Amino acid sequence: MGSPVTYRTAADEYFDEGFAVGIAEGKAEGEANAILLFLKTSHGRIPKSIRDAVRAITDRKVLEKLTILAAKCKSLEEFNKALK
């Protein structure tokens, strides 16, 4: 005998898609928070414009590059240039 057939409903697919999106958004938010923590630790108060720009980024590769830059940059101006 074969394996039992598993049926997936549209609701199952919708839930799985939403779950995956939520996980991705959570990871991006965590990376953005790490970037802001690096910047705050090294440079003090972070302007709202930089905070907002970092939090608006959802591309994980961009966030990874910015995390490295945040850990190494010499000034907020240097970091801000990379955001543009």
C-alpha cells in the first residue's frame, strides 16, 4: 500500500505563505535592530532619518552589508552615504 494522500486547502497555502513572510520580516527587523545598536554604541544618538531608512529596508543582502558597515564605519555620515 502507498502513503496516505494529504490534501492541502487554499487556507493552508495562505497560512504557510503568511507564516514565511512573517519569518522573513522578523529576520529583517532583527538585522535592522542590530545595525542600529552598532551605530548607537559607536556613535551615540542616531538621527531619525537614519533609523527610519534602516527600518524600511527589507532586502536581507543589503541589511547584511549595512550590518558590516555599521560595525566598521568611522562616522554616521559615512554610514548615511551608504544608505543613499
